[in-house]
Amino acid sequence: MLKRLFLQGLLVIFTFCGHSQTTFKFKGVVKNSLNESIVGAQFLHPKTQRIISISNESGFFDFSADTNQVLVQQMGYKNQKINTQDQWVILDEESDILNTIVVSENKRASQLKKATISMSIIRPDLIENTAPTNVSESIDRMNAIQVVDNQPTIRGGSGWSYGAGSRVGVLVDGVPLLSGDAGSPLWTFMPTEGVNGVEIIKGASSVIYGSSALNGIIHIKTKKPSSNPYTQLTFSRGFYDLPKRKSLHYQGNKRNTISNLTAYHTGVYNGLGVTLGLNLLDDESYKMSDYDKRGRANLGLRKTVAKHNLVYGINTSYQEGKSGSFLLWESLDLGYTVSDSIPTASLTNRISIDPYVKWQKGRFSHTLNTRFLGINNDVDNGDSEMDQSNKSDLYFAEYQVSYSPLNSKLNIIGGLLASKTNSESPLYSGDHTSENYASYVQLDNQWSRLKLSGGARYEHFVLDNKSEGRPVFRTGLNYEVAKYTFIRSSFGQGYRFPSIAESFILTSAGPVSVFPSDSLVSETGTNLELGIQQGFRIKKLNLMLDVAVFQMKFENMMEFTFGQWGPIVPPAFGIGFKTLNTGKTSVKGVESNLLFDGEFKGVKLQGFVGYTYSVSRALEPTKVIEQSATYRNTSSDTTNDILKYRPQHLVKADLMARYKKWHLGFGATYQSKVQNIDGAFLVLVPGVQESQDQNLSEYVLLNGRIGYRVSSHWDTNIIIYNLANREYTIRPADLASPRCVRFQVTYTLDKSK
């Protein structure tokens, strides 16, 4: 009897509690100040910080909660509390440079000023107004960064490495876009249309991003679909001016042309986000046989299921083109004439298919990114006995989960990664397989003024029958000294395994050869940095000064080295390039950047001025690296044991000014002389010694652009590269572009305006 009464009492209590608990209904639309719908805005419980719901493709939300007030947050916008009566939610952007939002440091939204490692950003309008034919041209405008023969280097972390693996990871929307066989960035396969910004991490980032991030990360972000369709068409056409010296006019007074068409559209239709992209390029180039004719198309589909906090979709790209290559000049007087005038044509096909899923459940966020990347290069060099064709298929998958405990500013992110490349290439002397497996975890915690970050990763590689694995670690901190003063420090390790190309390539380019190096061993490195960031305002102008002292050390550094590596038999006599482990090296220096953004006397201004000083040294200059070769007997100048192909001083600046319908842009680069190169260049390639004597690797490069807004939809722009028509070398036996003038027309239809 008592048991029955007890159970009935509990039933009455639970029934009363159940009926007495009040639920509140939230229904409406989230937009920004431009009246654009915001996709994926998160609605959080104010006490538990639990994610209750997210907005769909139209910015619409409809949910119930046990509280009459919830918190709305979205990357790039200020947090805002709303009540049940708020049907139209307008989020304000964190738009100034002091509050810029980035995602690349820890793969989640955070403020740039609170980063524990040096970062730079490229805004979309810089890309749009400089009309790059590939995004590396925009990246090369940034301080401390150089892109030479498509290889990026940050703060002198790499020298010239033609076709070798990259020490800088390059990603598009969080997924790596490096070739599976060579580990090189596929710049022409990356979008220049619809780019929503580029984030650059300067320093070892191997814990989250893997072995290719030994020297840093370049992360390209694209626009996401919204309920307000966005369309942009851009066409540019121009010409390469004649060099000042007539001996460089390899085809008389003919000026080669360049044409580029890009198209981009994004919108949401019946709940499905759609993105379309197109790029057509016809570049006759300024050098003999160095042309590029290509077309690329992109398609993206994205679906948001708000009631399940789920986003899934697929991105695909296809590219087809024909191009020529230029390795060495005939001489300094014939600097735009290819050595021996032997043309090499490549027919290239590339395809990528990238399905993905993102799911949030409570305090957990899950992401699965996958990719298939197929590359086929059919090469015709006029020599049936030297087939340089190559084909590779890359399969990639990465699962990532992040967790933020209740009532805590701690964030834990972990992941598993697997990739495999199958290469079928006469260029690499047969079939090869490369595999990479990794697991990682990183913790970030924010106290009142202090942010700490730390993580570890284990990386395992397999190349044919050779396998190897090891861990890497990273830690960093950021401390807010005052309202706009932040001090940071970072320590990171890196690890890079030889690529298929570096290990097995065997080919020739005119009179020289490229030799395999199957005895290569992996390289490791550490990056140490101490930096300070100071923000301040002068009336309506925001400024941010950033200064960092850095040190990088490498073990068994892999360098692309020119010399006598083969048998002394005609026609090449053993002369050529080979990737070698050159021993222990170090790079020390300081980098400073001043960013500004705002308004001065009615003129809208934005830009930066930066300076990088780096000293790179060989720490084992007498170590035998191949046969009897050492750093010292293969170098042209061993003063202070400076590494090859690295300038000590680099200054870069860019200014954009807008007044009414006009905009004016100006860019400048100064590079000091490259002191040391491979000594064999001076002996074996005509004109290289002369170019060194004339200090052609030291230069000041000036670029300009001026534009006018014809209407709300039409913009015009004139872009001039190398205003002074300066003659300079970007690496031995290769002159850079003369003056190039382009006229650009852009049509933009933005339904949110």
C-alpha cells in the first residue's frame, strides 16, 4: 500500500513539473547590415552555452527553448542576445583590423589579435582589383612571402626548389590542394573568383595541418551561398611591353597578349546552396615557349538541415589546358629565349571531387572532408626517348571533432587523416605509391587576458616499401597587456617526408637533366617566435603594428641543387638538378608590419607596409652531401655561410585609396641581392655570372592600378605591373616580366544591395 502511494506521489510531482516547465518559441530571420541572410548562425543557451539551433540557407530559424533569451553568434559578427519577440535579427560585423576574425590557427573562429602565431590576411578587394591569373600572384604581394617558380616560401624558410615538395601547406576551404606526386601547390587549379579572403600562418603549423606545413600555411577561403544571389563577371585583356634592351626582343617588336575571363555565381534555390565558377585564360607570356591556355569550371552544392544542425555538400572542379615551360635562358642578352630553343608542351587535365559533412551536437562539432584529385599531364618535348608525362590519383579523408566543455573557454580539437597517391609516370621511372596517416589533438584555453594553445600530432608515411613515422608538438600563448596590446610566443615542430617527385624524377630540360634521389631522408624543423601587436586609432583611421622575432632550425634540409650529378657523357654531360639533404641549417630574423584601415579627410584607405630581415646559414658547411659535394664547394659565395637563393632584406607595401567613384592602388617591393646560388650556374650557364655582377637579383618593383565605378553594377580598372619596366631576375637564368598593362571590366549583381 505504501509503495503504491509513493509511486502515485512521484507521478503527481513529475506531472506537475512537466506542466509547469515553460517553453519559449523563437522564430525569425538572421541578416547582416547589408540585408544578406546569414547561413549557419548559432543560437546558444545563455547558461549552458549549448547549441540549440542554427539558421538555414535563408537565414530562417524556428525552435523552442526553456529560456526567453538566447545568444546568437556567427564567425565575423558580434555576439547578440535576442528575445522571443525578435523576429528580425541584424548582426553587426567585426569589420576593422583590430577585430578581424580568422579560422586558420585552430580551425575555428577567433580574433586575429589573439592568435598565438604570426598571421597575415589578404582581403577580397585586393584580389579583385589586381586581377591575378592565379592566386599566388596576390600572395606574392604580402610581406615575408615569396613565390618563385610556383614554390611559396615564408621568411626565407625555403630557397628555390623547382618542382620539389612545398614546406608551406596550401588549402582551399580547409582542404589541402597539393599534388600527390610532387607535393606542390596547384595554383592554377585554385579559384581566383569568389574568393572571400586568404589567411597566412607564418611558422610551423604541422600539428593541425600536417607535414607540408613545416614553414607555414596559406588558407584560401571562398564565398558561401546565401539567400541573396551574388553574380560577378570579370574580363581583362592586356599586353607585355617590350623590354628596354633590344636583344631581349626575341620576336621583334611583337607584344604578346594576355586575356582572362572569370565568372562566379552563388545563391540558394529551394533550400539548396549552389556555387558556380568559371575561369578562361589565354596567356602568351613574355618568354619563348612559356605560354598558358586553360579553362576551369567549378560546381558546389550545399545543404543545411537546421533542425539537425547538419550541413553537407560537394564541391567539384575540372580543368583542361595546354602550356609551355621555360627553365633556363640562352644567355643574359637572350634572357627571354629558352635554352637551345627546345619547346616543351604539356596537355593537362585535372579533376577534383570533394564531398563533406559538418554536424553539431551539443558541445561537439564534427567535420568530415574527403577528396579525389586526378591529374594527367601529357608532355610533348619532341624527344620520343624522354617521356615526361605523368599521371596521379590522390584519395584524401580527414575526420575532425571539436569539443568545448560546459561553462568553459577551453576548446579541444582532434582528428584522423588518411591519404593515398597512386602515380603512373614515365617521368618518375614507373609506378609508385605514397601514403600518409596522421592523428592529432590540440587544446586552446582562454582566461581573462591569457590564451594558451598546445597540441601534438603523429605522422606516418609510406613510399613504396619505405615507411617512417614520428610525432611533432606545438605550443603558444597570447597575453593581452592592455586593451590593444598583445604579446605572443610560439614554438612549433615540423616534419616533411620526401615526395615521389623528389625521390624518383628522371628527365631533361634542354641541355640539363633532373636526377632522382632515392636516398633522401625526411627533414625536420622547429620554429620559435616572440611577437607583439599594438593597435591604435587616429580619428577614423585604425592602425595595427606587429613585430616578431623568429628562429627556424632544420635537420637534413632538402634543397634543389644544381651541379654535376650524372655520368660525363653527351649531350648533358651529367649536368643538372637533384634534391639533396644538405644538413643542419638555421634562419633567424625579424618581421614588422603596419596595417591601416579607415578614413582620412573623406578618402577611404587600407593597406600595409612590411619589412623582413632574415639571415639563413648552413650549420654544417663542410658536410659531404653527395659524392664529394659540400655546401662550400657547391656555392657561389660562402661568406658567413649564407644559404642559397635567399635575400636578407625584403620590403613590401600596398595602398588602396577610394574617393567617391574612383579608386587608386599602389604596390611596391624591394628585395636585396641574393648573395649565394649554386656555383655551377656561374660556370655552366651563360650570362648568370654577368647577372650576378650587375646585381639583377636586387630590385625595386612598382605596381599601380586605377579604377572607376561606372554604375552600381559596372567597374573598370587599369592595372600596370612593373611600372618602371625594370629588368631583374627572380632566380638564376630567368628574367622576370617586363611591364605588363591590363584593362579590366567587372560586372557585379548583388541582390542584397
